[in-house]
Amino acid sequence: MAVKEYPAGTVLAQSGQAINALHVIAKGTVRATYPGGEFYLTKGDVIGVCELFYGSYLITYKAEEAVSIASYAYSSAHLTTILNNAEMAGRIITSMFRQLQEILDQYELATFDCDNFYHYLMNSYEEYRSFCNKRNISARTLPDLETLTELVLEEDIDGWTGGYYARLRALVTAKPVKDLGVDFLRGLLMKTSRDVYDVISVCRVLYDYKSDITNLLMNENHLDFFDLYASLLYRIGSHADESTSLIAAISTMMIQLESQPSIDKEMYRQRVAEYKERLADLDSFVETQEADNDKPKDVPEIHDSLNTILSYAQADEETANDFRSVVNEYRRLNDKNNSDDASRKLRLHITKLFYQIYEKAFLRSLKDFEVPKTVQMFFNFGYVDEQLAGMDNAAYLYSIVDKLPSDPNRGVYTIYQWLRAIYEGRKSPSRNEFDTDFQAYVHELKISGKITAAEETAMLKDSKRQVLFELHNMFQSGNKITFGRISSFCPLFSEHNILKDLEKSLVSADKVEAAFRQIRSVDFSAYYRDMIYTNPKLGIGKEEISVEILPDLILMPNIGVRGVMWQEIEGRKRTTPSRMMLSIFQMEDLTNILVRLTGDFRWEMCKRVQGARWNDVSEPSLTSRYFDYIQFYKKNRDLSADAKDKIKLNMQKAKNSFKEMFIRDYESWIIYEGAGSPRLNKVARSILFDFCPFSKEIRGKLKANPLYKDMMERYDVKLAQHIHHYDNLFQKLRNIGAEIPPEIQGQRNYLDM
């Protein structure tokens, strides 16, 4: 067999590729990598022997240095011939056992690391809270911290596996290979490669778990442990008693992060450089901050805010005293996110009173043309107390509350603007959490005998009852969901929830418009709806046209990390805007959240259009095709073993939700695939391309990419047919001297996107 030379850096085999040859290393070193592990192969090792059962590579093999490789053509039929060669069979068996042991060692190490890494994270948070308690500072929490639990593997490797293969190796290698028989050797390879697949599958779970913890320690949004510790250090100064311990904790964290393969190296370097620069200037920074803090806050209107709000709401004395008491108790808590029973009950009690007072104040404001700015802060931010908010933050809220950058004309409303729009009849109430709209809710009251037919008619016209329906349902649920940390939710604006600069995190109509523009530059048809256009006077029967209808965005009065796609249309009319909710101060990346909400909208809108047949693959649609793909992925011959393994793991992360799985793939489609960085398997990519095609510009860039070749050709044929149809229609209209209707012209323009 001829030996071929490969330079350092050459990818000899890529994970997911079909195995069509066995490669024996004659010289040099090859690096073998997979999610959660790596090892090295040297002279005499055989590439591919641990993956024969599934017929595709689970591992990526790359030349670490210049290597010489002898390749042997492989298929299931060739294997017997290869194993009849005693020398080759010996190499295969020896290399297989060595590689298996490397993978088992990696698994043991990864299991140990996950346990240590989790406890390191939890201990770090306890230390951070301890630092805060010593300084009487409210400890901050992170969006994903409360959902993180100690790793429990649903499918783990049997404890006897390592010992079994160690003994089997000793028994097998004690005999001449020729005496073992081809059937035994073949069976040994198949059985071992199946076990390798299982071990690597678990290693992938372990890798993802460590990646989640790594992301909590440091991420591009600065919502991480590194920022918790660094911000605390900047706040107390380098000469404080605890500063040495804080600096040491940050240094330990940096060491932990450096060793994590999933960390974005460039992002890590930037964050560390930023930290070191701030640390070097810390003394002057603290002096400046202290000088600023000594300046009087000349905003007298925000003093005694709580009483101003209670007075405006005209709350009864018992409710007012109760609310003052619980707000003061909440303000005194060092750990406002504590999960103990007393803290949880306090937050629930505050929440109940908050909405009662909000309702009273809002109803009064409907007849008031000069609502005090402090009360406006209450309506739009959940603000109640200057000490709880922090004087600097309260002053900032006061400075912006009468010039908020929302814009109902562009579909971006503050919650107060939205509630007024419902009261004034410009918008209808949203569905409640049981997907029941106001009309259906009132009708249910009549059916159950709680109101008469006359009362039903009156209620449907009662603007106050409509806005109360919104206040009691969408508002309360949406406020909690957008906050993101449901177990620690409290509707009061509190300084401890501020994880990023308020000015930068304030959601504006301009930011929303820019984010949607970016999404639609990739998925141009995201918010288009199909309609039927007819014009008998011009001889136009039925033409299916697409009309773009952008969503309404409602800004909830909190500092949050989530978005929610509340409903895809108003009532039953499909040409009405969808409704989405965001926090008015968004701590996460706004574009990423809107990408996710767009994926959610696409799924729900398709279900709405398809009705009961949304998952019937005999009627092809986005949801039916995707449902079929996930339901039967194990039998799909177009998916490699590695791809099937990823689907299984991702479904576990998505809690077996088909919609959540689709949204995750949609995020990859927009953020990565649209930028020319493949992340999806071929089946998911085909579905997304068929129903969420890229814009003309991106299609042009990807045309040369073989991953998209077949899909592009299919799309171009269909597009050409549609364009030809409209060109003929245009010519027909010109021939009779008729003007082209704007609806038809719009559809032709749509086809050019």
C-alpha cells in the first residue's frame, strides 16, 4: 500500500464524514478531537477503528505535524479481507484498545471535572454573597444561575466498562491474532465501536455542561461571575479589607477559564485586559466615584417617592401601611434573591400589593393630564423607592421618564402607552395565559351564568373592563416572564437587579428597528403573511400576495433578561401584528432575543395557518416538516450517527419541546448559517432553507458553497416560475393600458428580495 505525505494542519478525517478507508500512521503525530476530549495517535495507530459500527467518524483527526499515512479501502465487505492479514489485524486491535483507553480516561476526567467545576461555581457565589454582606451591599444574581443544577446523567457508562476492557485487552493480546479468528475480531471491533459511541455521547453531555458553567463565569454580555467580582472590587476600592481576597478570587477564576476549551479566547483576552486596565487605575477611579457620590443629588421630587405614589393611587390606609412595611423590609434584605421561605413569601406579598396599587394609580391617571413624574416612573419602570433604586439610578429614571424612546407609530410601546391604547380602543386586549381573548372570556362568564346577556353586551363595550383584563392577565404574566428569574421575581425596581449600564440597556424604538432590520436582512420573509388579492375589473382572479406586518413590542416595567412572544395575531384576523414583550431595561443582547422571538413567531404563525394539520407531513409546512424530522430522526438515513447524537442531546436541553428545538435551530440559522458558518445538519438546513430562505444578497454569497447547492437550485427554479408568472401578468396589464396595482407590484418586488 502506497504511503502518502500530509503537512501539519491537514484535516485527515472530519467528524460526520463517512468512513471509506482505514488510515495507518507510518510517521508523525495526529491529534484526535471530539466535544469533551482529545488524544494523540502516533506511528502504528489506525484512524477510524473505533468508529466502524456506525460507518461515520465521531472524531476529527488532524495532522499535528507532518505525517505519513497508508490508507486501506474500507467497506463492510472489505473488513474480513483486512482482518485476514494478521499484521494489519494486530495493528488494528492494538490501536483500538489504546484509543479506547484514552477515551475512557477522558470520560473519567471529565466526570470529575464537572463535579468540581459545579461546586467551584456554587462556592464562588457563596463567597461573593459573603463579601456583599460584609459591606452591606445587595448581592446581584445572574439569569441562568437559578436553573443550574448538579449534573445528573440520564444515560451514563456502566461502572464495569473500564475494568471489563482492561481484562479483555489482556486476554486478547496474550494470544496470536491469527488464533483469534476473523469472526471474533470482527465482533470485537463492532462491539467496541458501539461502546466508543456511547462514551463519546456522554462526553459530549459533560462538555456541554462545562460549557454552560464556563458561560456563567464569563460571557460576551458581561452577565457573569467575572463581572460580579470585578464590579464589587471596583466599588469597594483596592485598599478595602476584602480587596486582596477579591483579587485572589478573580485570579483563580481566570486560571479556571484559561483551561476551558469552550471559552472564546478573544473575548477572554479582551475582558482580562479591560479588568487589568481598570485594576491599575482603581485608586483614581474610586476617588473619582467618591467625589461624584459626594455631589448632592438635586432632584427633590424623588425624595419620599413611595408616599408620593401611594398618595396618588389613593390606596386605603391598611394597604398603604402594609406596602410601606414590606418595601422597607425588602430594602433591608442583603440578599434580595434568597430562596428561603420567608424571602419568597415577602416577594409574593409585595407583588400582590404592587399590582393593586398599580391598578388604582393607572385608573386615576386616565383622567389626569399631569401625572407626576415619580408616578410615571412607577408606571414605566416599577420604581417605588429612591433608596431601593439607588439615588443615581432614581435620578436617571427621573431624567428620562417624560422622553422615553418608545414609538407606538413604529409598534414599540411602553406598558403605560399600551394600556392607554387598549382603554382608548386603539388596541384590543391580549389573550390571557390560557389563550382566551377578552370576547371569549366574557362569553364564558355568560355561559356559566355569572352575567346576563345584557351584561355581556355591556362588558364587551366597557373600556375599563377591557384594560383591567389586560392588567390582570398579560401584564402580570409578561412582567414576570420578561424579568427572567421567575423564582426571585419582584416587580419593584431595585439596584441589585442592574447588571449593565441603564442607559445602554434601555430599549428604544431605534434599537428595535435596527435589530429587526438585521434579522430581516437574513430571513427576509420572516414577517410576511400570505393574502389573496382579486381585481375583477382588471381581469385578475385570485393572486396570492405577501404583505409584511411587523410585531408590536410592549416594554414591561422591569430590568430583565428575557423576551416573550405572547400571541401571533390579534383575534382571528391573520393580517394583524403579533405581540411581543421585552423588559424596558434589557440586560441580554437585544438582537439575540428578537431572533429567538422571531423563531417563536414563525412556529406559532405556521400552526395558526395550518390549523389542526400543523404536524401532518402530507401537507408540507414548516411545522409539519420539522415535526416529522425530529420525531423520526433515528431512522433518517440522511443523518450521520454524530448528527443523531446531537439531536438527542439538544432535545434533552429543549426539554423534549419540538418548538424549543426549532427555535434553537432558527437561532443558529440566523446568527451562524446566515454568516456562512454552518452549524446545522443537512436535514435541518434543508427545512430552514425551504421555509425561511436567505435574502438575495446572502444567497449570492453562499451560491458557491456545496452545502447549499441543491437547495439553491431548487429555490431558483421555483422563484423563476413565480417571476415568469408576474412578468406575464404585468405584460397583460400593459397591453390593456391598465396601471399595475400596488399590491401586485409589491409582490413582484418581494420576489426580488
